[in-house]
Amino acid sequence: MMHETKVEMNEAPSKRRVIVVGAGIAGLATAYYLRKHGVDVKIFERGKAVGGLIRTTLEKERYLVEHGPIAFPSNEETLIKLARELSVDTQLVSSPASCQKRYVLRHGKLVALPLGLQSFLTTRALSFTGKLRLLAEPWISPCTEEEESIASFVRRRAGNEVLERLLDPLVSGIYAGDPEQLSMRSVFPHTMELEEEYGSVLKGMIKTRKNTQKRAKTLSSFRWGMGTIPARLEEVLRRELQLQTTVDSVERLPQGSLSIRLEAPRRTFEADAVVLATPAWVTARLVASVAPGMTSPLVGIPYVSLVVVTTAFKRDQVPHKLDGFGCLIPRCERVRMLGSIWSSTLFSGRAASDEVLFTNFIGGALDSTAIELEDHEILSHISDGLEKTVGVMNVPTFVSIRRREQALPQYVLGHQKRIDDIVSEASRVPGLFLTGNYFSHVSVPGTIEHARTTADRVLKFFGMRSILKT
């Protein structure tokens, strides 16, 4: 393991030593892949628990509450393979195929979102005029600008109604972001590539649909929630993990190796490599001494806060049949709630058999003050949203309110340039590696895949065999 200046840990001197800072899913996964391939790791986490945003709790012995991500597409092989290696694959559960259906609020009523090209012609989510404008997309000239916001791209190619009614709530649901600020190239790179290659997104979708990976028909989670993966990684890495320990900085030692300095107690640990699996703004502080050129692009990645509100009701109190994943709410509907996931429809065992569980969201880039509201104010907005979407007017049988400050990184305009600069600056510091969901994927599977790639880069740095083909 790592050794302090006074030889803190007794291991064979020939064994490679890596410090991982941060025990969210990115840090845990990186440490796991490194240890699996014979590298000695030590993980420092400033919080009391692992997992970062991923956490599941059982409330009142019958409500399974997700504090962060709810599920993942069932065809995400990296996560499923990791679950298998951790012996938790037997706990995997899948949603019914009906949960492909997603709803959006339109003029006060829920309508199904289109799932394919043909359904865009029949969907009630768009007006006749909106559909005509969308069908004109193949005749719109491609943009020559290298960088464009999601709002600009969609408005230009498909019209304002598609932006307001479909893309705005979709972006809010995934990123809690502002489509006027998010980078199209960073958030939806494949869609932008279709325009570049075929001159039209619709033409490109038609020509490539045979070769395009099919969207997963179901979603997956674990019997006891998404927190299963970080909890199991904590068990596996328990000896290498140190909680409630804040790292103050990364430094370069005179002999060339890297070290980390703890805030309290004031101790220094040396390693052959350091992996920073911390949010961008935390990483900026840690590398200020060893890689000052990295600070500016790191702090240039904004984060947004979110409030996750879990509510339960008796099933007979909810008029809607709840036959889908959940619903999204466009801002033009003037409802403060961003959307709602129908958790007990997705997976059984999330609430008592005669109850239904909703995971609701408020806040994000366009409602930054929501996190400052009192609990009763937050619940009032959620109640309003649920009444207008699924028709429930009763007092919930259960409420859980979780404020997630600086929860999601925003891939705003210029994001790829920032990432390129970060990677370039990191390459100037041999042995320093970065990972996290601010690079290119906010999803759990995407973050795990980036962690696996990062572990592979560390192994290559040590002259060891690549793990990406295994």
C-alpha cells in the first residue's frame, strides 16, 4: 500500500502504489480495476460514506429510496460485467418492457413521448404545425460552426416547438441543464455527426438505423437499489479505504514521484501514481501546485444542484395508470417540478404492495434557488406537479427530501476544449490521472467505463498489459 514519509505501510518495495482520491463510483471502480490487476491502492474519501450521488436507503422498513440514479439501460455490459465480478449479478432486476413509455406534460395533460421516427408523425406531444416543421428538417442547411448549443441546434433544424416540448424537458431530465448553454457536440455528439455526414439528422437516422445499437427495451437496477454496487465495492476495498479524510493537495517530490498531503492530520503519502476521482472544482484545488495550468479549465466546468423528493401514496389515490417510466415537464407548462420517475412501476419491492412510490426532481440550472427552499415549500411544488401530471391530490403516506448540492456537471459551450486542455495539462505530470463524470458521461455506466479506461492508462504507465480487451 502507500507509505508515509515515515513508511506508513509495509509492502514489498517492488509493488506499484497508487493513491485514489474520492470514493464515488469513479474512484471505487478505478481502485477495483487496479487492485484486480495487482496494483496496491489506497483510497481517501472526505465524506462519511462511499458512492457519491449513488445511495439507497430503506425508509420505515418498506420504502426503498434512491438518493441519486434510479436505474441503467439493461444493455450496459460494463456495469453488468462488474456486477458479475462482484457477485451481485444475482440481485439484478429488470423493468417491464412497458416502461419504455415516457410521458410529457402538454397543455395540462400527459401524452406519450415518441419512441421512433414513425411515432413522431402520430404523437400528440407535437402540434400539426410542429410536425410539419420537423419534416422540413432534411432541407435545412448544415451549420458550419464548430460549437453550437443544444437549443440553437434543435431550433435551427427542427423548430422551436420540438425544442420547447421535447428537448427542453429531456435535457432537464438527464442533466438538469439549460439547453441554451449546453454544448450539442458534448451532450449529443452522435446527432451532430449525423448532420455533418448526411446533411440532415433525419436522413442520417434512416440510413444508419440498421447499424445503430438498439436502445435497451428495459432498465435494470438491483433488488436493494443502485447503492448495491458502491456498497459491494466498499466491502471488497475495505482495507484500502479511509473515510472522513480530506486531501489538501497533490505535490511533486524532488525525486520525481507524486505525493498527497492530508488536511488533518497533516501527513504526506507518497505514491507511484495518483488518481483524482473528485468533482472538477475539487480537482482544481488539489492540482493547483503540481499543475496550475489545469485549474482554469477545471473551474470552468459548472455544476448544478438538485432536490430529490420521494413520495408515496396509496395506489387507489392515484388516477393515472402509471404505465411507464415516468413523466417530464417542459418549462412552458409553468410547473416547477422537473419530472417524476414512477419507481414502483419500474421495479417491484420499492413500496408496500398497496402503495406507489414516486421519485421527483426540482432545481437544476434554470431553478438554482430551489435547493434553498424550506421543506414545506419544496413539497408544495412537488404536490402541484403530481396533481397536474398523475392527478393525485392526497397527502402522501411518505416523504423524503434530499438536497444534492453541486450534483451534476454541465457540459456547457466550450466543454470539449476544456477537457482537451485538462488532458493536455495532466499529461505534463507523469503519474497524475483524472476521472469522473465531468469528462463525457454523467451516467453510472459511462462513469464506470471512464474509470476502467483510467485504470488501463495507469497500468500502461506502469508498463503493464491493457485491460480494455478483457
